[in-house]
Amino acid sequence: MTIEKSAEIHAIEEHMSMDERFNNDMLDSFDEELEMELDDERMEQILAEFTGAGNITDGASDRLSERQTYFKELFRLQGELVKLQDWVVRKKLKVVVLFEGRDAAGKGGVIKRVTQRLNPRVCRVAALPAPSERERSQWYFQRYISHLPAGGEMVLFDRSWYNRAGVEKVMGFCNDEEYEEFFRTVPEFEKMLVRAGIILIKYWFSITDDEQHLRFMTRIHDPLKQWKLSPMDLESRRLWEQYTKAKEVMLERTHIPEAPWWVIEAVDKKKARLNCISHLLSQIEYGEVEHAPVVLPKRVYHTDYIREPVPKEMLVPAKY
């Protein structure tokens, strides 16, 4: 065999190896979503064991078909989210999306799917902790303002200033005067944001009493999910009716033309994710941004460079 032919075969083998590695890399990117779906399946299994629902493999064929449809549509919508992200950057748009709802309503799952394929420098999540003593002395909206987007950014609020109309009202963390001042101020505050060029979208995730009960029970029986149940969450379960009344007042008094509320039926988590992402995309007029072809520059080689080996004591043991 000639040297030229041997080199040609070597090049073909190397190309096949690169194709295989590329395909594996693509599969790895999809595994992230698969891991989250398997997590959902774990919760279904725990729920079945707790409720005595029997073998969850019953109807497996139908669920497989539904899962395939879900994945196909989710990946399509996430592709559109990437286009939206490019459009937001190109046009210097400022986008704020509020995610509100009861504990265990599925807000976090939707936010994960929205941000999963996006650049965290463009699309970021604001999930504020309980206010400090200093923040309690500030104007109520002050601590939220620093998280608002600049041009070319999207901010997703995992709970927002509407805490005052919900948990703070029900749990007694604000007095009646502060509560009423919130309702007097928030419409003007949101109108001001819209006048400043911010696209403001507000979602409420709605689940039933029974559904929240079941989701709480799965978290109680799942050691990987118990951290999600704070004493405040457990108390919200006891005070279901008070939270319902607070929610109804909130929606009625803050549903304004400049920033209307959109209610997501969230008992079916997968449908809620798809419906929310689809609706979010419909709220912003966007187009596809043309990008120049990406060309990988040639690697610079120096004949006198020798890569030094990593000291063995620095290596993490290869257990897998």
C-alpha cells in the first residue's frame, strides 16, 4: 500500500471519528431535556406508589406517542426562542416576563425550558430571596428595578413584585395600608415600564386544589425534591382558600390594557410548557436575523511547543 493511499484511509477514518463525536455531542445536548423528563417520570412513579395507582406502564404506548409529540414540538419552539433571542439582541429590545402562581404550579419547569437553549447573558432569571431589613425600608419596587433589562436583554422573574398581593397579604408580612398602596402604585409602575420601551408579559399558572396536593405529596416522598418544600410552602397548602381569594383580587385589580394577565392552565405540565412558550413567542413580533457564516480559523502550530502533562496528583480520579 502506497504512503498516499495510507494517508487517504487515515483521513477517512479520522473524518468518521469526527462525525461520530459530533453526533455524540448533539445527543448530549438533547440529554439535558431527557434528564428533566426522566425526573418527571420518577415523580410519576413515586405518585403511583403513594396513591396505589397501580402499574404506570399501563397505556405506555399512548404516553410514548405523547412524549414524542411533546419533544418534537418543544425542540421546535426552543428553536424559535433562539430566533427571538437574536432579534432581541439585534433590535435592542427590553423584555420582562413575570411568572406567578401557586407553589408547585410548574413555573420553574417552564422557565427551565425557556432558558435551556438561550444565552444566559441575554436571557436571565431573577428569583429574589426574601427582602433584607434594609430592603424592607426601601420603596417597595426599588429592589426589583435593578433587575430590569437593558437593551438586548430578556429577564424572567420567577415570582415578582406581585408577592405583595399574594404571600405578603396572606401571611401578614404587609399591613392593609401597604397592601392598598401596592394596588394604587402597581398599574402606574407597569405603565411607566411600558412607556420606557419594556415589553412586559405577565403569566399566572393555574392548578387545582387536588393537583397541588398531589404535587406536594410527591415532593414529600422524593428525597431529591424535599428541598423545594419550605415551611412557607407548607403553610400555603393549609391556606389554600386565602391564597385563592388573594389571587382573584390581584388579577381583577392589576389586569390593565398595557400589561394584561395571561392565565396558563397548568395541571398538565407538558402542555403548560408548550402553551406558555408558544404564547410568549406570539407576544413579540420578531424575524430571523441573518448571520455571517462561521468559519473556524486554522490552528496555529509551533514546532517548538510541547504540551506539558498534568501532574497525576491534580487529576480527579476517573471513577466512571
